[in-house]
Amino acid sequence: MMKPLTIAIDGHSSTGKSTLAKALAKSMGYVYVDSGAMYRAVALFALRKGWVSKENGCDAVAIESTLDQVQITFELDAAGVNATFLNGQRVEEEIREMAVSHVVSHVAKLSEVRRYLVALQQAMSRNGGVVMDGRDIGTVVFPNAELKIFMTASDDVRAARRKAELDFKGQDVTFQEVLENLKSRDKADMERSDSPLIAAEDARTLDNSTMNREDQFELVLGWTQSLLV
Ligand code: DC
């Protein structure tokens, strides 16, 4: 049997990376890792300590010197859902709130934070069989991944999808706030000096502005299977 693949899915915010990655991992029997959840968990830790705010950025020294107190794990919760835990506490919903979305870019640009999380991420794919989504998976975390996908979609389509998700969760936000947040996160992701968001040279681009979930899944499953024959 062929060695299971490592699949890297990068791209702009709210392009449906995690939905696609989860479906692909499930169908292949691979592990799914949400690297963005790890940056969000560190941001939540810093937010609770009062070390980061949207307007004033973050206290880099305080955050970088306490990373050994930040334990991030993915565990099955009581309902059988794979959830993010921060120091033993389930934070899966809290890390998706706008309060965290507003500050996560400040934390994600810190080199010590990135080094710490990249090491954890690399340890999760010693033998392949992993689908990981994020911003630097195909460029930094797994430069040798067998399949790299770079996802994008128009700003309005992405904001509308994200707003619908937040509405469904009962979070009260305007379309404009969602649109501005995702544009500012894209800008921060693409302009930071450490591991900026950029498509790996060997990534396949997937613009899903006019594609539904099923078509995306079929396309990517085809790419995956073609690498296994
Ligand atoms: O995928 P997401 O939107 O949940 O990620 C949250 C933030 O974390 C995003 O604004 C950028 C950052 N991030 C990153 O810098 N590198 C990654 N591999 C994943 C996420």
C-alpha cells in the first residue's frame, strides 16, 4: 500500500478551507488539523491576560515568554466532536468569536508563536495521513506535502458565507464588520515578514467563488486519488 499523503490547504480567510479539509480527511480516513484554531487559541490566551487588543496590538514579550504555559490539544468532546482545548478547557466556540478574530493577526505575526505552533503541527504528521489547513502549511509547515491547494474566492462571496455562519451561531455582526475583518486579516497575513500568506510554487489554485461544496470536494478528491495510483 502507498504511504498516506500529507495534504496542505492554504488560502485567504473564509474560503471554506476547513469545510473542504474536514470532508477530505473524513473520506480518506486521514486526520484533520485546523492550524488556525491554534493561532486563535494563543490569541484567546493573550486576550484573557489583557496582553492584546485590536487597537493597540500586543505585548510580544509577555506572550512569547509564556508560551510554555499554553497547551493546545484537539480532543473528542462528549458529543464526539473534535474540539480545540486550551489548557484543558474546551474553547472551540470561543476562539471563533469576533473578539478573537479581531486580535488574532497581532499574535500570528510573532515569530516565537509561529515557531512554537509549527513544531506542534509538524509533530502531528510524522507518517502522513493528514489534511492540515492554514496560511503557511504548503510553504513552511510541510514544504514536501504531496498535495498543496491554495484556496481563494471574491471578498463579497467570502464575507457573505462567513456572515451566514455567524448568523447561524447567533453572533450579532454586520456584513460590513465581517467584510472589513476578513480584508484586514488577509492584508496582515500577506504582509507579515514571518511566513506570509503566499501560494507555494507547486500549489494548485482553487477559486471557489462560483463553486458549491460538492463540486470542490469532487475536484480535490480526484486530485488526491490521482496521487495514489
Ligand atoms: O484559519 P483561521 O481564519 O481560523 O485562522 C485564524 C488566523 O490565524 C488567521 O487570521 C491567520 C492566522 N493563521 C496563520 O497565521 N497561520 C496559519 N497556518 C493559520 C492561521
